[in-house]
Amino acid sequence: MYAIIKTGGHQYKVAVGDKLNVEKIPAEAGTEIELGDVLMVSGDDNQVTVGNPTVAGARVTATVVDQHRGEKIVVFKYKAKKRYRRKIGHRQDLTRLAITGITL
């Protein structure tokens, strides 16, 4: 059984037991949260339920493992022949989730 969820502007395919990094969700480590934007659910009997835009009544529960920051990315702006150069770094705040259940 798996589901496709939407959180933080991204879509993720999740199954029970998966661990994934999503954009920061304001919750403490160890907290149980519900993800309500379930776009699709596939059951064990290969029956697929697609939402319009979400599946009514479907929920994905997850436990917050920890809050951390992602890898640093470098944003370099440059204009040729104009002596314009800007180097900026960025680290995204992330939440690591462990998927504990999918209900339809």
C-alpha cells in the first residue's frame, strides 16, 4: 500500500515505514502528525483511488524524527563584462518524517 501526498509544495510517494525529508513543519521531535493532502492511494489489492484534487477521508500519519538543515547550495549571480558578481549561500530548514500509517 502506498499513497501520494502533497506537503510544502512538493509531492511524495510514501509507504508505511518510509523516512523522508520535507520542508519544515512546526512540530517537536517525537510528535505524531497527520498529512491530509492525499492525492492518490493504492491499496494492497492494486485498487487505485485518485482524488479530485484530494481523496476524501484519506489520511497519512507520520512521526517527526527530527528537525535539521539541508545541504548548502551556492547561488552565484554573474553578468559578463560588467564586474557584477554575487555569491550567496542557502540552507533549507527540513523536517525528517517516518510514515506510520495510511488510512482510506
